[in-house]
Amino acid sequence: TPQLLAKNFQPSKQMARVRSKSKQLTEAQSFVLVKNLLRTALYTVSYIRGIFPQKCFADKKYQNICVKTLRPETPDCIRLLKWLENGVFDALAKKYLDEAVFIIQGIEDENYVECYKFKITYHVNNMKQNTANSSGVGFQFMHRLGKSKFRKIFDKDAISGSVVSLLRRLIQLVKGLGNLPQKRKLTMHLLYRDEVTPNFYQPSLFKSSERDQISSITNKLNEVRLGNVNTAFHKCEMQVESHEFSEIEHSSTNSMF
């Protein structure tokens, strides 16, 4: 009778490499993740701040948190959806987008301003990533391949966790803001990467403006940096600015970050 001998199974380097690769996001998956993060962040902010009627929103489960999705129920909802699909995501796909800025302003009270900024960085290859920031958003893993070769791996589960953490911070922060003025207007500004963006590029529904125009609107606001989500291909940093942070910044920041 053949005798079975118990031995410690040692996976080959090739198997370990395949297993590690399966946990990584592809560039296409990273692009979809960043799009979904921007969508979810803006839809959830719009819901919490009461920008659109409640009928325009539907519940959506992401991991273990409840977020909102926006329905094309009104002309204003449709406009925001088109800003994202035809403007933000087109520039993101072409790697022209440097920053998307979503601004809420009072019409009668012009001093009231809220600003939501999404800064995008593109990585040429995954050997050029920065280490995770101190807030714990954007985890990295190092796997050894060979004796002296190292390769940086961005684990799918860790990235999903960083998205959830970032959205929770955003929800907690925005829920602490005061009521918006009854009459307000929304604007979306796209900042491009000058070194790669053609001079003639302009997505539909957008028109040319200067970076100074945004600074003139937001230069008196206080900022709270929520953190970032970092993959092997994209890094999305999120920042919220408001006059109200001058009063709550210190008490809230210590508990949130």
C-alpha cells in the first residue's frame, strides 16, 4: 500500500505571483473605481445638503455603508449627471483631468460658499507610488519576487476599505454643516494638466475659465483634507472647504482623522 507522507506545501514563485496579481486592480478597474468614488461622493453630498428633492435619490449599498445614487428626475439632476459623464469622466479617461471642483454658492448671500475638491494623480507604473498617508487611506503592500527584486502591490480589499473610510469621513463632516441658503447655485470647474491637455480641448457643457476664478471664490474658505484613495494607476485626494470650518475644524478634526 502506498504510504502518504505529510509535508509542508511550499507554493511556487509562479503561483505566488499569480495569486498576488489576481488581487491587484487593472487600470480599467482603477478608472471605474475612481469614477464610482466621484459619483458616490457628489450624490451623497447632494442628498445630505438637500440640493435636489428626495425623489431624485435612491439608496445604494457600498460595502457596509448606505450611500445615495442620483436619478435623472429633474433638469438640474440631469445637468449634474451630464457634468460628470460628459465632462469629468471624459477628461479623466483621457488623463487630462487635474482637479474637479464642485462649488455651492448662495445667490442672495454671495458670501456663503462650500467647495468640494477632487485632486487626481496618474501613475505611469506601480513602482512610483507614494507611501500611504498618516490617515490610513491608501494601503500598500510589498511582495518579494526573487532575491533582490521588489514589486509594489495594491490589494483590492485594502483599496475598497480606503474608499469606505473616505466616504465615511465625508458623510460625517458634511452632516455637521449648517443649513444652505434657500437660494443657491451649483458650479463645476475642471482643472487640466497643462503638460498633456491640448489647447483646443473643452468637454461639452463646459467653457473656458481661469484658475484664478476659482481662487477668487474660495480664497477665504477654511479647508479640511479628508484623505485619499490610492491605486497603482490613480490617486484621488478629497478636500472640503467652508467658512464653517473656522469654528468646528479643531474639535472635529481630532475625532475624525
